[in-house]
Amino acid sequence: MRHEAVAAAWAACVLAAAGAPAAATAGFDPARFSNPTTIDNAWFPLAPGTQFTLAGSANRGEGQRRHRVVFTVTDLTKVVDGVRALVLWDRDYNGGRLEEGELTFHAQDDDGTVWNLGEYPEEYERGRLTGAPDTWIAGLAGARGGILMLADPRVGTPSYLQGWAPDIDFADRARVLRSGVRSCVPVRCYGDVLLTDEWNPAEPGAHQRKYYARGVGNIRVGTAGHDAEAEVLVLERVRHLSAGARAWVRKEALKLDRRAYRVRADLYRHTPPAEPITAA
């Protein structure tokens, strides 16, 4: 057996002994990310300067209320677990109020698979920051990156881990449920949609369904089983931001990145600051 294979097998055994599924690291190799910030996966393309708004409802403990998510692909990058990842800024509004502001770090490997390498989700109450308890960064505190979208998603392929963060009990999984689905949302109707099923093994009865249109990405979020949050969203708008709007997004995302070194210094201090993609 090659030395590399022995090392990988040993690492998997250590993870398993610590309670992590061996699949947490399967397929992840920093050497296989030669152009990681170019994310052109057909089902989950992420072009800097693109902003997606999804609207619907969710139950965050106060009954079903209006819910809106504004998901923006910034022109920033950050090195996470040896890979330069694209920084995305997510704003989550519930009942008209900003409830969460999040930075996530995505990268595409040489096969075309899109990975999630960590999340810094700030939580707010009546406009005030209360903390970021669900932060996880791949390569730190036992956390490992996971798959957001397969390079070639097909019905019948095994489920895949979306990330592993033992400190916050994050171990979500997903599988391809159907393909060729038709779905209409405010933006338009799509006839070749991929449907995935997501769940946390700790809550086997709660499932989230996500619909992906080729060349667009996530266009609909639904629920199945006994999901107390019952989040339902549809793609309401897609914008390609102007230079001025991109600069504003960059400025706001960098504020979160800088603040993270104070709010979650235990993890974030081990990462280099985010920087414009042109500096990569």
C-alpha cells in the first residue's frame, strides 16, 4: 500500500474513533482544487456579483411567518483547510427582520463537485448581534468540509455528507431524489429540475427538499416529514450586480469577516482574512 493510502486510512480510523463518519473526508484533497473559485457546476453555478432572493415562510418558534433569504456571491476569497474558497454572503429575514447574516465558503474541485468548507452565521435579535454559536471551519476543531453539489448528480447514487462539525452536531446529509422535474417559481418555469433530499441523521423524520435548475442553481425549497421549521421558499429574483453594488457587498462582507475574529476568535483566528478575488 502506498504511503499516502496508509496515511489516509489512518486518518479515517482516527476520525471514526472520535465519532466522525469516515465519509467525512472521502474525496476531499486540497491538491485537487486547481481553480477552486471558478464554480461553474451546471446545477450550482456561482458567479461573483450574482444575487438570488428567495421568499416564502418559515416557523422559527413564533408560528409560520414571512421569510426571505438574500444570497449573494461576493468577489472575495478566503483560504480554508488549504483551499482558496469563494465567499458568499447570506442574509436571512424572518417577519421582516434580519435574523441571521452569514458568510459561507464554497469551492469546486477539479471534477466539478462543489464543496462547503465552513460557515460563520451571525445571529441577531431586534437588530443586535447575539453571537455566532453555529460557526464551523473545515480543518479546525475536528470539522471537515462536505459536498453541496455533485459533479454528476444522478438518481440512485449514494447519499453524501454536506459537512461534519462535531462541536455543533452538524452532520447533514443529502441525496438525489428525482431528475427531470418541472417547477414554476416567480422568476420563470423550469422543465429540467434536479430534486434533492436533505436531512440530519439526529432528526430522521425531518427532511428538506431543494430544487435546482440547470444553469441557475437553487430555485425552490420545500419540506417533508416532520420538519418543525417548515421552511418553504421560491426564487423571486436574480440580479447581476453593478460595479457599485458589488463594492458595497464586498464592504459589508468584509465587516463580517473582520468581526468574526472577535466574535469567534477560537476558530477564526486560525484563518487568513478574506481578500478580493483578483488577489488570489
